[in-house]
Amino acid sequence: MRVTPRRLAVGMSLWAPNLWSGIRVRRFAEDWTSATVELHVNLITRNYVKTAFGGSMSAMTDPYFFMLVMHQLGRNYVVWDTRGEIEFVKPGRGVLTAHFEVPREKADELRERARGGAKVLEWFETDITDVAGDVVARVRREVYVREKKRVTQSTTGGV
């Protein structure tokens, strides 16, 4: 069965770590260039002072940039999320939202830079906002991209 943006959004929302953490994937764009994810701050996802738990905010941003890159580049590339940074700006309450974007041009650039097996590390950024649109946290995620060895070897004649 082919993974469609809709199926992946539903599957990621029902995936136990997200489901129990109040994380809901609202959508993946049909062309895999963007995704929108929400965190519902509740009894399970809040901290000692009843605001969004930082770990939940980090988890809501974990796989989405690498997934967008992976789906745009296709099966001939290794794509990983390698590290992340989060700056907490203000307490998060209610429903928090993060929007992820990887334009087609950026994916094409990564594909070109990774050609021949080169290791590429690229930072992506997004904000987590509350229902009023105020920034609650600023997030950076680093994504690793490399053309798979079997592809590189077949294009260089096994050398």
C-alpha cells in the first residue's frame, strides 16, 4: 500500500507516542512540501506549573522536516533527523501549532548537494505558536541527507 499524505497524517496521529502525547498531525501537503502539527496541552502533556511540557513540544517537532525531505527525495536517499534545538519563549497553553515547510527548491538543492554520496547536513527552523498566534518556542532541526551507496556505485560503475 502506497503511503499518501493523508494516510501518513492519520497514522502519525494514531501512533502511540503521538496519541498519548496529545500530538495530532493535521495535514501533510499533497506534494510533501509542508506539514501542520498540533499539541493539545492537557493533564498528560503539561508540566509542574500546568504549561506545555518542553519534551512534548520537542516531540511534536521531531520527525517532520526529515519526513518532508525523505518523501520529496525518494528511495535513493538516506535521510535522518540528527539533532534539534528548542528555545522556549513563553509558557504554552491550550492548543499549540507548528508548521513545517521544505520548498521543492530546497529539496532539489539537497538532492544536488548529496549527489555521488556526499554527506549533507541542513538546518530547518519553525516556530511553535499558541491559538493567539504568539510564539511559544523556536525550534531548529538538523537533517542528514546522503545518496544511497547502491545508487552512487551504480552511477560510478562500482568504483
